[in-house]
Amino acid sequence: MAESVTASEALEHFQGSMANEPEKAEAELPAVRAFVAWYGLERRMGELRGGDVTTYVKTKMKGSPEHLEPLRAFLAYCSRLAFTPENLVPALGVGPTAGGARGGRGANAELGGDAFYVTLDGLRHIEEQLAAEKAKRPMIAQKLHDAMADKDFRENAPLDAARDEQGQLEAHIRDLESRLRNAVIIDEEAKGGRANVGSVVTLVNLDTSREQTFTLVSATEVNPAQGKISIQSPVGTAVINRGPGDEVTVNAPSGPVKFRIVEIQG
């Protein structure tokens, strides 16, 4: 499991993923909040089992089938982020293909090919970035207000600049919201011993016998000083979904370089 989060923390994550759908959030979140309150705000999601979900459906949702979809979406989200030890969507009785794929290609297909693989730290970073960007909106609004005080819009450079800044800000917010909505954390079980986001990989250069160790992360988490490289980098592309003992070729700027994967942790 990615982390032993509480039910209230899982709810907060899920609510954040619906930030760009306020009407949907208003309609569906009450059903999710009711389930979380029943289960226990401070209880760990790692303790949630299919029997708990089935009991809730039978005893608390009788005659309220319209509440199944919000709960299905919440449990599927928790599964993709590995907040729960397994996919609990089937416990709702809505069918085995109702979502909640755990990592890998299943999650990507479920999300229409838009899965954004990320570590838990990366998920937090996205949420922090999103909050910081949204906090800039009042400042941009004030700039627009001040610039529009000049009634001559034909040659109003401050107004044009403020509009451009607003457009870039909103585009960035939409991108962050999309990443949050489609976030997938791949746990160790789903990786099956192969390299993926969050894995610590040790390679040996077959020409120089020099070893190097790094952590595979999403593009938003890259930090060379901490040994974090993107899965979209030449090295990341070469080792993704490969296992210990595999030989890979990295298409470096200086030309192809051959490595052997020595070890994968996580």
C-alpha cells in the first residue's frame, strides 16, 4: 500500500481530484462523506475490507442505489492510489469490471489512456502546487482590474500582459487538476519486481563497469541532486517494466550505452 492514510485523508485527496467539477462534487461528495463518517474518519484505509463495504451497502444504502456511483468512484480512486490493500469496488455488487484497477495497464485503460503515474510524494507536490497556483488568482484579478481602469483598450499593454498571465495560470491549474484526477500510484505488488515509478534502480555500465543508482519518478518530481530521474528520460524509458538481470540500451546524447539492471527496490 502506498501509505496508511486515514479515511478523512483519503476523502480530502478524492475531493481535490474533483476540483474542476464543482457541480459533480456537490452532487456526489455527500454520499462519500456519509460512508467515510460511518467507517470512521480516523480509521486507516488499509483496514478497510470488502466485508465492510458490503455491510454498508446492505444496511445503510438500502433503497438508495443512486449513492452507489459516488462510492464506486471513491473506492476506485483509493485503489488506484493504493490507499486500500485491494480493489474493493467489486464488494459494492456492481460487477467485476466497474473499475478500481491497481496500477499498470489496467489503470491506464480505465482512465482512457490518461493515467499519470506518480509517487505519493509526487501526489502531495501536485496538491501543493495546485493550492499555490489557485492562491494567485486574486492577484491576477487585481491586475486585470487595475489595467481595465484605463478605458483605452486599444493600446493597453498592462491589460494584455494580465490577460496572458491569467491564461497561463488557468492552463497550469487545469493541467494540475487533470494530473490529480488521473493519478495512479503503483505499489510493489503491482510492479511485480519490475522497474516503475517509485522504484530505486541500480544499473551497471557494461563498458565501464561503473554502477549508478537512481529513483524513477514522474516528470513533476525530477531532482537530479537527489537522484530522482523521470520515467520519460532516456534512462527511464529504457528500464521501465524491466527486471533485474535485464540488459538495456540507453539512447544517450553521445550515443547508445548498454547497461545491466543489477537491483530494483520498491
